[in-house]
Amino acid sequence: MKKLLVVLALSSGLLFSVFAGAKDLKIAIVNFQKILAGSPKVQAQRAALEKKFGADQAKLKKEQGDLKAMMDKLHRDGMVMKAGDKKTLQDKANKLQASYFQDVQQFQQQSMKAQQDAMQQLIEDLRGIVAKIAKKEHYDLVLPTDVVAYSSDDLDITTEVAGAFK
């Protein structure tokens, strides 16, 4: 029996080999990055996240402006201010800075989690579509293009998957 060797190079540099009977193996490739980059679903998800976090982002921008104005005043007028007024302004600036950094960290964590959750859902949807197409077309193996060193264009099912992902 004739054997086929498919070598996958992963980003970690590890090499894996898959042996299978050449006459029985039906392989396809799909470019997930291309699908996600041009997907209306991804664009809609991005817009929803921007809407969800837009007010928080605007609040942070205002806090940043307030902090900058306070620091500029302290830098500009600090030499001529009374010691008590300068200390009060420094304390206020320090509290505002601490609050700002805490708000930024919280915003980043929340927005990152929301982005990851949204992307995970999109990827699960995409994998489901790939599985349906693979079953329908009787593919034994569907590989992402980023782990394949070379393939002929007729193995690429990206357009079909992208059409079903809309």
C-alpha cells in the first residue's frame, strides 16, 4: 500500500507527521485568518464591543486629560505655590493617578476578556461550519493553512467556508 506523509510545522517549531493511505485520504485546507479578516460577523462583533466599551473608554480619556492638566499645573506653578497648596495638589494628583491606573487596568481586563469570549464563539462557529463541510464533502482531514508548508489550490475550501460563515 502506498503511504502519504504530511508534515506540519507548528509555530513552536515542532514537527508532526501524519501517515495515511494516499488513495483513501481526502484532505482540504482552510485559511481561517482570511475568513475572519473579511467576515461581516467579525466586523459586527467588533462594533458591538466598541459600543459596549465606548463610554468606559471616553471616561478614561477624560480622566487622563484631567490628570495631565493637574500635572501640568503642578509643574508650571509648583515653584510659586504655597507649600500647603502644592502638597494638596500633589496629593490630589497622586490619588487621581492611582485611580486612573486602576481604572485602566480594570478596563483592559474587562475588554480583553470580552474580546476573547467573542473570538472564541466565532472560532467555534467557524469550526462547526468546517466540520459540516468536511462531512458533506467526505474530507478526512482539514488543516489550517498556517500549518501547511505547501498545498495545491484545489485543496483550499476557504471560499466555501467563508460563504457559509456569513
